[in-house]
Amino acid sequence: MRALVGSVATIAITAAVSTVAAPTGAVSQSPACEQYGGVIHTNAVARQTLDPAISVHPYYQMNWLYDPIIRLTQDLEYLPWLVEAMPEETADNVFAFQLRPGITFHDGTPLNAEAVKFAIDRIADGDVVSSYSGQWSTYLEEVAVTGDLSFEIHLSQDWPQFLWALATSTHVPSPTAVEEYGEAFGVEAAVGSGPFVLDVFRPRERLELSRNDNYFMEGIPCLDGVVSTHVTSGSVRSLSIQSDEMQVLNTFPEAQVPELVAFPDVTVAEGENSTLTTLLVDTTDPVLSDVRIRQAIQSGIDGQQIIDAVYNQTGGLVSGIFPAWHPGYLPMEDLSAIRPDLERAQALLREAGYGPDNPLTLNLVTAPGQAHADRGVLIQAQLAPLGIDIEVESIPNAAYLQRRNSRDFDLLLYQYDGSPSLSDYTWSLFGAGSNGNLTGYNQDGGVQNERAEELAVAIAAAEDPASVAAEIAEFQQVIMQDLPMIFVNYRNHRTAWRDEVMNFSTALLKGREDWYEVWLSE
Amino acid sequence: MPFDMVLRRLLLAVPTLFGVALLVFLLGELSPGDPAAIALGLDYESGGTADPAQLQAMREQMGLNRPVMERFFDWLGGFLSGDLGQSVVNPALSVSEIMLTALPTTLILTFGTMLVAVLVGIPLGLLSAVYRGGIVDYLARIISIAGSATPTFWFALVLMLVFAYLWPIFPLGGALQDYGLAAIILPVMAVAMHPAALITRLTRAGMLDVLSQDFTRTARAKGLNPRVVVFRHGLRNALIPIITVIGFQLGGIMGGTVAVEAVFSLRGLGKVLLDAIYEHDLYVAQTAVLTIATVFIVVNLLVDILYFVIDPRLRTAQTR
């Protein structure tokens, strides 16, 4: 893992934040904001808490209030953020960090190595209910404070997603505030060091922030503040941006796209292929363990029809194990295994003993959203002529998660948000030891393929996609033949903003827009 | 108003509430879902997964492995004492806090709606009956039929389009805390349409019936002022079924504000209930339903009492 020290990290930050103003510790930033000020009204509010230890949606709200050790930009570049430089591996699985001097939390207390240790230990030790706890407790040996501003992270084993974890789950809250507010931290107070300071938070309702004038990055944020309100109705969201009551809309359903595209003062932009739609297959099921059945289902599904009918043509077909935006993307030459082919599907089913005269009955579990249910129904219609009777179950979120996590399904429609790590889309979905492997592939009772496991482990351990190009090519061939999950298509996400919003663009990954250098022209 | 009658009604309300509480709790328990996964911040849109051991630990921490009836009596005790524990989805918030935050919005919306419905429906029905067959009558009937036939959420969107977008005198949506009473005016108008239409029709029918009775004719023959005939002899008699409907409508409005709360981004009890069901926040969902049921029962109790105030025949019958 030594190579991560410089490979991905020596990026745009050098120009932007390399000159350090010594006395205050503030980092001078090339003034990106041509005009400072303005308050943007937008439409999404975290549903429960702003505690960074708990996953917050949309994700960019974390970066409003807190700073991570390293940051993933909306263009998928890792930058040192609270630290002076990207982590240096000083011994096997020991990474040294040096914090920038002079950073303070919104409550005036210093952001030092002890605060970082507090933030990570809080997650890893399970002191707080956190969906990040599992990964940190698995890989973290300890956070060792080596000085006021220096610390080391000792890992117990290689962690393929280490950079991703550093960028997404190390947002540092003020230890003083966390201790003061206890369980109410995140609701009654959310004190970080981020570019904005919390004024009002009502979960699922309203969030008001104002600029942190003491932000350690000089010159940012450009905005005076952000007001975010939870608007359930799609029509009202659309009216809000048209009437200028809101200036930015966070990702919204495809149905609203035509109306907003037609509106003159609003820009709509897509983040292409950001989420993968798959059907998870229970490979421990005796019927579905037959590869011919899985291949028949894959050949019976027309992903393009779903893109046209459900996504309003805003999506893409699968052409490799990684999506096109991913650093590891390697387009496959022969995609016949995952393209619709009804004759092949019928032949495979016949061979396996099924067909219109002896239909195969399967359940298909989907999440409750309209687009989820619609996809389920279309897949049901596509597979019916083959003699596969699909019973679609669109169920509430909590029930969906329970069914998914306990593998209580034949097929489950899964919309997967990946990360730029090589382990994602590979080991994390198919590795025997991954808790993201929900199909049972290479696990007890599931379909086995030793070669796939070897390749997944090798790819996940690599840092440079080019160094494992051969493995990626072989792995995607193996997976597309084995099909522990069915590849349906990619779905885009999108944001919309008014013309007066400057320097805003849609992130490659859903909900990960950067707001540091956004401002209003008037 | 005899005290023993009120006492009897109050005592009857106790088993009713207990039955509702038991039903609500058991239905919540029977519904599938994993609150532990939700509490861990997992969301189907985020594609996150949790460690199975962590999920199990969370279930234990949340007490989900305890026997159902034990949890029911704990919850019921909590409801009576006001200590309902923490939200499953958001442990930083107590269930009581969530209810107390949402309840004012719903109560203002509900009672505001009923006030508007009564202020519109009764005069309109009255005029319609008094001027039967005239223009006022036709207009009132058209308005009441249109009001009954128009879906509330659609009317809400139309109101919003006209009064918040084309002619922006009200906000497109938002909370009472942020916009004051301006936030509630369009929602009240939207929800009031149905009950106002119903009250108009009931008032008209009741008044037509009463105005054709012998005692009204006698009152007129005695030379009483027509206003006295209409209001004291007519309206007072026609009010009995209207009050019954108002009682039922209040409960219905309270439980049925979900759509309008969603359209206007109001976080009232209906929206809290919907979110809680959606996220399997059991105690919040159960408490919201029980709160609505309690208000419904209390309102109907008050309506029963109101009968005695309005109708002297009931007082006489009770005394006998």
C-alpha cells in the first residue's frame, strides 16, 4: 500500500492550497470566488442527524459542517484536507499524518491529533451507532497520537478501501461538543471545523447554515450561507426552482427533467452512470445455483428498455465490471453474455427443464420508490414470455433492508452506489469475506468459483488499475459468465440550478457536489 | 349536563383506547422490517451494508429481542407517563419531543380547517336553504358538489400554483416556525374544501327539513321575526347532525392531513407518521396513531357533551 503516498494525491490541491500562511494557520486559497456572498436555498435535509459518525444523506452536508482528513472531490480526486499531505506509510500498514496548524472548530477549540483520534475511535469502538463501525473495527488496530498535530493510523491488515474510508468517514467533530451534547449531538448541535456553521437544524425539515469566517482555507466558502428545506413533492420542488425560491435542486426523479430542461433560467446536468442497477441472486438457492437459470434471466432482460421507460433515457448499459467513470473501467469486447438474447434465454431455460409449459416462479424484491417498483414490473414483463413468473414485492425500506441483509429473496433489485476504489464492484460485491457480498457467491452454500475469488482479492489489493488490467479483464469475463448478480443497467443522477448560481456542477457520484467555491452572481 | 353521564363516557373511553393501543402496537410488531438496519443509517438508496454482528448488537441495544407483551406494557406505561423513550431512527430525539414538535402544526391545521369549514359551510348551507331555488342556492350547490369531487392534493397544488407561484403572496411551503401563520393558510384552505362542502350540504338539507316542520310554521304564524325563526328555531335544530359530522370530520382531518402536509412541506403528525411507517420507526409510528386516536376519542366525547348543551330534549330524557 506504500504507493498510495503520492500516486493519486499529488493533484489539483497543489496549486490551490500549497501556500500556507504561517501566523494563523490559515491556508491561502487562490480566490476562486469572483464574487463573494449570497445565500443558496436548496432542497435536501438529512433525515435524522448531522453527526458525522452516522451516514448523512446527501453526503455533501457533511462537508458543509466538517472536514475530513483527506477529501474526495466531486471529480474523484483525493486531496489532503485537514492534513498537510497524503498519508505516508512509515511501516507495514502504519500511516503517518501531519495536521495543518491553527485549525479550530466552530466552538473555538483546537482541531488537533487528539480530536482526530477521538473521531475515529468513536466510530471504531461503537460508542455511537454508526454504519461505518463495521469497517473501522475490522481494519483499525489503533490511532496513535505522536504529537499535538501528528498521529498514526495502524491497520491490522491491508485495507483496500482505506483512502475511501479516510475521505468519507473521518469528518472530525469537536470532542468538547460531542461530550457536552451526548446523544443529542448531531441534532441539537453539530460542531465541526467546516466551511459553514450550523444555525438551525430540524431533521427532515430544515437546515440553515452561515459562513465560517474562520475557515482554515482562506477565501472559501464563497457563499454567505445555505438554507436547505425538505420538499417531498416533486411538483413543488420544480415550482420552487422556477420561482427562484430555491436556486439548487439536489438529485431528483427523472419525471421532473423535461419540465426543468424546458425552463429557460435553469440548468440540468447529469452525473452519468452513477448507480448500478442489478438483480442480486440468492446463489444458495438450489434452483438459482444453476448457472443456466441465471444466464437465462440475464439474457431475458433488456436494460435499454428500462432506461427508456423508467429513466427517461438518462442511463447507460453495462459494458464492463466498472462503470465508465471509474478509474478501473475496462470496456469488454464481447458483451453478448449480458445483452438481451431471447433465443439464448429460452434455450438455456429449456436445458434447465423450464419454459412456458413448466414455468419457473421467482420472487423479486424491490425498494419502495416508484422507479424501483417500475423497474421490477418491467423486468416481470420481460421475463414472462420466457416462462419465468416473477412475483414483484415492493416493500418499505426497513423490510427491504431486512430481506436484503438476510438474503430472504430469490432476486432483489439493488441500486448500488460505488466508490472509485478498485475493490468496489469487485471484491466488495463478490469477495467471500465482504459483508457487501449479498448473493452468497463463494460463501458457504453459495456458488463457488475459486478463480473469481483470487482475482477479486488481487484487484482489490492493487493501487494502480493498469497494474491489474489483465486481472480485471479476466474477472469481468468470469463474473459475466457466473452471474451471481444480474446486470441490468446504470442510472444517472442529476442536479438542477438557476443561472445565477456560479461555479456549480453535478458530481460524478450522487450527492457529492462540492460547495466550497459556489456563489451567487446577484 | 349530568356528571355520571360524563363519567360513564370517560370510563368507556379507557377500554377503547386500550384496544386501539394494543391493535396499533401488534400491527406495528407484525409489519416486516429491520429497525436496527435503519438505526444504523442504512438506506436502500445508499447501497450500504452492515456487519451482521453489528446489526444483532443494535437489535439488542434497542430491546427488540424482548418479548412483545413486555414491550407493549412498557410502551403503554410510557405513553401514560409521557416518557416514550427514544426514536429508533434517531436516538438523539425522544418520541415525546417528536410528537410535541409535530402536534401543534397538526392541531392548528385541523382546527383551523374545521373553523373555516364551519364558517363557510353553515352560512352557505343556510342561505341555500332559505333562498331555495334561487341563484344563491344553485351557486352553493355547485360549490359544494365541486368541493366534494375535487381531490385535496390536486386542489392544494392549484392553490399553490395560483397563490404562491403566479401571485406569490404565500410561501410555496414551509414550517410554522419559519413563515408563521402564512405557512398554514393555503393548507387550511385546501383541507377545508371537503368538510366545507359536506357541511354546506348537511346544513341545507337540515334547514330545509326543519323549515318545513309544524313548529317552524307555528313560529312564523305567531309573527316572530324571520331571523329568530331561522336562527333560533331552524338552525339550532338543524345543528345536531352537523355537530356529529364535525366530530367525525375532525378525526378524519387529523389523520388525513398527510397529503397536504407533504405538498406544503409541513412536518405535522401525518408527515411524522408517514415517515415513521416508511422507516419502521416503531415507537414513533405507534405513538402517532395512538395520539390521533386519543384526540379522536376526546373530540367525540366533547361532541357528545355538546349535544346536551344544544338539545334540551336530551337533558330531559337523561333526567327522567
